[in-house]
Amino acid sequence: MCIAIPAEVIEIRGESIALVDFGDLQQEIRIDLVDVEPGDFVLVHVGFAIQRLSREEGLETREIFRQVYAAMEE
Amino acid sequence: MSDGQRIIETLHALVDEDIAIMHICGTHEAAIARAGIRSLLPERLKIVMGPGCPVCITPQGEIDAALDLVDQGCIVATYGDLLRVPGTRGSLESSGGDVRVVQGVHKAVEIAQREPEKEVAFISVGFETTAPTVAAAILGNPPENFSILSCHRLVPPAMQWLLEQGEAELHGFMLPGHVCTVAGYREYERFPVPQVVAGFEPEDILLGLVMLARQIRRGERRIENAYPRAVTREGNAKAKRLMYQVFEPVDVEWRGFPVIPESGLRLRQEYARYDAQKKFCIEIKHVEKHSACICDQVLRGIARPSDCRLFAKGCTPRTPVGPCMVSQEGACRIWHLYESRRA
């Protein structure tokens, strides 16, 4: 139920709809819950963006993970 | 050495007593089972499943209410996961009614716009992750032939119940990453127990377990965030605002639990015209269970799917007896898919 998948915003289409790219699929989603612009990354759940991710985080989650891990070892 | 390998070694070095950690998220269970994480853990560390599958914790009375909506001639729109959950008299799938699977609430609204002569009722399940999407749809003024059966639940009240009850003997909680993406984790700070918000990659989950094991070993009780790329302390403020603009908390029963105060969401009076329960005079009844199914104990974290006499015998994904064998996020279905082949 709570699956959410990162996607890149390609185009804003009207007040609350955006075209996003999931990597191998482009789809229109609802953006009522976030303020986004093209180029932003979002987490998509049941057809709605539920949070904006920073571009870097959207592109490379592993790097963030490594940073957390490094911080933990301190 | 890979990150995952390093974390597993760290984890083994940290655990030298019996530890039980509960997650409250079906997506976590699916990730844990898929990656075979339990087989990598120290012997004394157990991951316990909590009430983290919204379809599974929806009590039978609410499934029966959805079937009542079919009987009243509504088009019933729902997530696919709910289709085969057994009610007192069959499931939505076997109801013979006009039941349509939708991606989300907005698609149900589109059906109502396309078919104005019919009533469309959306069976609205889900935690804090999902409820704001429904709030946004309601605020978009859907047509009058649209309504929802609100089966939403909030996670913190259930966690409070589990902590007060204490039957599962838990040492820490792995908080649901996407519930917290929306809701944040500030509300969980009141719980005096080790907690870590975790993401859904195997490394995210292992990292969360390391953080929890470290807190437990040091005798700490705080919240750490192992999913900072999506989760902040405050969450998505806009989503929360819309959710509480449209819904208000209400005391409701969860499957396997008694009535938990303020753990559900009902439409506020201003939006009562979209409340399917009021519109079609549907009463939600408490239903006693009679089968040998132990979904209730699985949801409270005191039994594993394989403890059930029916598991993989009378109850399979093709012939589900309880909801945990139906939903993609149900513990029994996940175990049937992955764990039962490992034993």
C-alpha cells in the first residue's frame, strides 16, 4: 500500500497535474500535495507526488546512504 | 567490502542479547522477505511484523460495508489489494457487482465524471501516506455522485496501544518510511522506546537495524532517521494540512485490535456529502471471527504466519482465509511467496 517510487518531473500540465518520468515509463501524476518544477524529483504514491526529493538524492540514493553510514561510524 | 556486508558485520558485533524489533509497514516486510534479510541477521535479533498493512487491518465490518455498497448498485472503486479480502458473505471480487480497480482516488473521481448517472463509491483505505491524496481529491469538488467509504487509519495511536499493552515484548520500532515521509516523525518522539525511520532498500533496512541495535545496547531511547532522502521531522506540511482540513480523527476498531481512540479518519461535517456511509445509510458492525485464522495475532506481532494451522494449507493466495494472505503487503502472502521456500 505504502509503496512510493521516485520520478523526475518533466512538465507541469495545469494546476495539479505533471508529467513525470519513472525511468522507463512516463505518466501524468497529481501534484496537489507538493510544489514542484520541471527537473525536480518526487516520490509517487497511488498516482500522487507525496514529497519532493532533492535532485541529487533522486539521482543517487546510495551516496546519501554512504554519508549516513560514515556519520554513524564517527 | 560492500556497504551491505559492512553493515551486517557491524550488526553481528552489536547484538549480544535477545532483541525484538517491530516494523509497522507491509512494504518493509516485502523488502525484508524479498532480500532474505532474516537469514543474514544475528540469531538473537528478531524482526516482528506489526499492523503495517492497511488492507489487513481493515476489519471485516468495513469489508461488509463495501459489499453493502455493491448491493445498493454503486460502482465500487478500490485498490486491487482489497478485491479478494473475505467479508462475511464473499469478497468484492466474487460479489458480482460493478467493482473497478483504480490506481488512486483521482481515477475513481474520473469514473464519476464520466458516468454521472451512476453512484461511484471509493473504498478509501490507507495510512497517513494515502489519506492526503483523498483529501486533495475531495477539495477538488468531485461530482455529487462520488463518495468514499473512509477506512483510513493513523499509525501512532496503534503504536501507543502496542506499547501500553506490552504483549509482544518489543525492544524497538522500525518506523514506516513512507508514512513518515508525509507525517514526519515529531509525533513519535513521545514514545519512550528506540525508534528508527527506515527506507526500503535492503541496505536502508540493515542500516535501520544497526541504529536500533546500537540504541538498545547503549540504553538510549530516541528517534533516528535512516531515510533522510525522503523523511524530515515535520514531513510534508501541505499534505498534513489538507488531510486535517478534510478529515477528523475518530475512534475505530482495527482487525486484531479493539477500538483504538482517535486512530481513524472520518470526513468533517463540511464534506459529509461525500461520506458513503451516511449517503447510503450503512452501518459498520463489529464481526466476531470464527475460523482458525490467526491474522489478528499476526497483526499484533505475537504470532508468525507459519504459526497458523491454515498457513499454506487451507489458506493460500488462491484461497485466502484471512486478509494477510490477500494483500501484496500482507505478512502471510509475503511469507507464502518467500519464506516458506526457505525452510
